[in-house]
Amino acid sequence: MPLLISQMHALTSSECTSGYYGDDCNKECGRCAGNDMCDSHLGNCPGECLGNWQKPKCNGKKLIYYLLKYIYIIFPIQVICETKESQL
């Protein structure tokens, strides 16, 4: 007897172990705020993300994080170069 679509969905959308999601439960959840667990099917966090992590999965950092990190790395190099040039 063939399975109904609702029965097939029930077989593929079972609950994953806490902290994982996906059809095979082999994808790790992102950084959900408040100790929330991600959705076991899609991996989306139900609320906000921790720190600079970006919704909906909270597994990628926000662009501003990378921009600030880049500025922080480049700026001290420019200061050192300008200081050495002024000493010549």
C-alpha cells in the first residue's frame, strides 16, 4: 500500500537531536539567542541571534562585523607606515 503525502512528511520531518536540523539531522544549528534551538526542519532560529550572527539561521556574521574587522586590521598598518615615512 503506497504512503500518503502526509505520512511521507511525517517520516522526513522527525525531530532532530538538540542543536541539529535537516532531513538527515546532520546540519548544525546556528547561534540562536536565549539558548533557543533552531527549527529541526529548516534550521531557522525562532527569535534573535547572538552577537553579530545574522538571521534567519544565525550561522553567518553580519556584514558590519567584517567591515569593522577589516578597518581594524588596515588602520594600524597605515599608522605604522605614516610614522616611518615621517621619520625619513
